[in-house]
Amino acid sequence: MATTPETAARRYGAALLENPLTNKGTAFSATERRELGLDGLLPPVIESLDQQAARAYEAYRGYDANLAKHVYLRALQDTNEVLFYNLLIEHVEELLPIVYTPTVGLACQRFSKIYRRSRGLFLSYPHRERLAELLRNRPNRAVDVIVVTDGQRILGLGDQGAGGLGIPIGKLSLYTAIGGIHPARTLPIVLDVGTNNEERLGDPEYIGWRHERIGDDDYDDYVERFVRAVEQELPGTLLQWEDFATPHARPILDRYRDRLLTFNDDIQGTAAVATGAITGAVRAAGSRMRDQRIVMLGAGSAGIGVADMLRVQMATDGVFDAEARRRFYVVDVNGLLTEHRTDLTPEQRVYAQPAETIAGWTRTGTRAPDLADVIANVDATILIGLSTATGAFSEPIIREMARKVRRPIIFPLSNPTSRSEADPADLARWTEGRVLVATGSPYPPLKIDGTEVPVAQCNNVFIFPAVGLGIVTSRATRVTDGMLQAAAGALGELSPALTAERASLLPPIGGLRGAAVHIATAVAVTAVREGVAPHAGADELRARVAATQWVPRYEN
């Protein structure tokens, strides 16, 4: 996709350099400098994009602290987007943890301190009558993808209010770097409805609406106003909900999934990447989905979303739904989800174990069984953490699980690293190297029997950019469960562990753009098959997906 006319036309002189979508910096040719009024505004040297990227990378490496590196990259993005994306793609494995998790969590906490230049939209509650007008103030008219947050549940760090905008900015950077969505056609948004974070409210530098979060009725009305404004101003645009708290996340998804082209990345994206990695792990272990017994620590929207998708995978492998539900043991802060509990949501109640299941269990206490009780009484094959409970996968728990299964599949998926349920190195040691592991944040490779084994980072980056690419390419009008299942299946097909015992469960980060084409094609084909996209053949869709990926290079 070429530079949009609005960014290329009517730009001259300093205005050309101020726009990150048109600025080439020292790469402007002598002719361009003369014709576009740039002589004297730039140093005399004329560089190639590769030369600029080498200089930018050297500057990046000059910073020691990850937050400082993040700020540098954000400044580069706000100055020259082609150069930023060229650098990010070239060094994606190194830069991904800086642009996104885990460093983006700290950037959200410090957002008011590091704020330099506007990017995206702040839709603050006092402007609730003018949301359509505010959307019309967006920097670019045509938008393919919106990522929106209300800042209430930023990773495992809680309520960051308006600072949560760092998440949509980071997500959309990856939509472009990996999915290939043109940066001019992305729009990050924060619904600034207040914050209950006392530290933010007491910070004189906080840049958001300085007010406690609005109540549920006002909140629901505000979200409805926002959706109507999107329908009016940007109909047909993909809308991704990001980092909404559990009480709001699934109700919003359920309310709007049949009305908008929309999905929730924490629920559906997390589910798809976890399912893809687990599919590969199960096959690598020489087993099948129908034989799994899954323990889940964390019963929030992300955990239940993962369970829902894995349950579909079990059904596909021949397990009746009623039986599949009994194969899941979901534990939250109050213990195992059981039928006698009165504090469960309808989505959680699907996985509530009947009283007779636990009647003969040995217990460590009189409360509902905790994680240790579940592992002691169940021959678990898969253990997943989406709890943000640091260190919850303790040595006794892991050793007990490993005692009963040859290749335990253990996924501590909570972000950031400080909230992970376990360190993969400990898991390897406690299982004598037999573990099949994936994490939510990046970790160094493991040393097992003298072999270096990469730790798969079960990051949604494997899914959402590809899903967006598939949706945009196919011109889908809805995001279906089948499309997300197709993305998970396509990711599972790419698992290196299928062909090498000591390999990662997920493809290398450096190959993400290629993986995105494979996954996006599966999504597009499924959209057509399910009747939510215009008819096109698989070969045509594959070619269109590859051709749609934007490549960061300067236009002549």
C-alpha cells in the first residue's frame, strides 16, 4: 500500500519533515531537497535507509535502561515511521520486548512522565457528547484497525488510567511491523473514564482525566456512545478491545461482536496463541487433545477464553462437550471452581466441578481445593497460569505433576515477567528437563542435557497482527470464532517442536512476518467459508495477503 494522498500531497519544507509518514530525513535526494524546499533544513549528507537504520540502531544501543530505549524508539516512530519500522523489523527479536511486553508495562506506568507528542486519541468522559467529533479529529481519514483500551487492567499492573494508551500504541506498532498494516491506517484510542489508581490521581503530572472511574451504568452508556461514534465515522473498521477489566471485557465482546467487526485480544487472541502452542506441545508429547486434563490458574476473561478454545479443540478430537468440561480444573483466588460456589460468572460456571468429583479428594485445608490440592488429586497433563500470581507454580506442585506425566506441558503466561507463575529454568530443573514450556514474557534459552532450548514466548503478537491482516485482506465484516480457531490451528502447524524434540513450541520471533502470512491466509479462507467475506479462492487470498503487507521503504 503506497503512502496515502493526504500524507504525500500539500507537504512542503518544514511541514514535510514534521510529519513522520512523509519525513525521510537525510534520505531525501538532492533533487527532492531542492524541489521540496528542504535545502538548509537538513545536513548536507545524503544517506540510504540502511545507513540511517545503522545509525539509529547504534543510538538505540547507547541506552542502558529499557525504559530509555522505549522512549528513544517512540521518539523515532514520531519522527520517521519508515525508519522506525525498518529498524524494528530488522531487529524484531531484540526490540519486541522494548516496544511491547514487558517494557510497555513500565511505559504505561510512567506514561505521564514520558509523554512528548500526541499519538492516537484521548476520548475523555467529559467529552461524551462529542465522541463523533473527536473521532473526526483523527490524524488520517482511512483507518483499517483501531485498538482501544480503558486502561483499567494493563497487563498484570492494574489500573493505569489514560496511561493505558501505551498499550494500543504498542499493539498497533506490531500490527504494522508484523502484520504489515500501513501505519497511516491504524488508530490507537484510550477511553479516559477516570482511574481508581491513587498514585495516578495524586500525581501532579498525570495527564488523564483526574477523577475516580465512573460507575457501571455510566460506563456502559459511554461505551455505547463510543461504539455509535465508530459506526458513524469509521464503519467497517476492525476494532480490537484491549486490557479491559474482567467485569467489562466479556460483556462488551458479547454485546458488540455481532454488531461490529471486532474482537477482544485478551480473551480471543490469548486463547488463540495459547491453543496454537498447546496444540504443538500435545503433538510433540506424542499425545492427542482428547486425552488431556487441564489445570488453569486464573479464572479471569483471559483464562476462561483459553479454556473455551481448548474445549472446542477437544470436541473436534471426539470428546463430548459435557465430558470436555469435566477435563478442566480452573482455580481462582478462592480455590477450585465448583458447583456449590455462588460467586461465579456464567462463563466461569461452565467449568465448575460437581461435588462428587472432589468428594474423595485429600485436602490441605477446609476451604475449596487450592492449586496444590488439584495437582495432588488430578493426573494433570497441562498446567496454565493466567493469574498474575508470582511464583504460584512452586517446586512441590511441579514435582508432583511431573511425577504423574512423562512430558508435562506448563505455560506460566502472566505478564509482565515480574508476575509470571514460574521461571522456565526452575520448571526444567524440577521436571528433569521433561517440561514443554511457553511463557507470557521473554526468557533466555534453557540448558537441558547440554542443549540450548529456546523458551517459546506465548505472546499474542503471533496472532493479532495476522488476524488483522487476514481480515483486512479478505474484507471480512465480522470476526467469528471459526476465524480465531483457524488462526490457532495455523500457528500450531508452524511449531518447530513437531520436527525436533528440543525445539521451541512456537516459530522464531525473527520469522513473524512470514508466519503472519500463513496465519492470515487461514483466517481469510475461513472468513470466506463462513460467509462473512466476499468469495475468493485460497490461492487468490494467499497472494492478496502477501501483496497487502506494507514494507517500510521510502517512496520516490
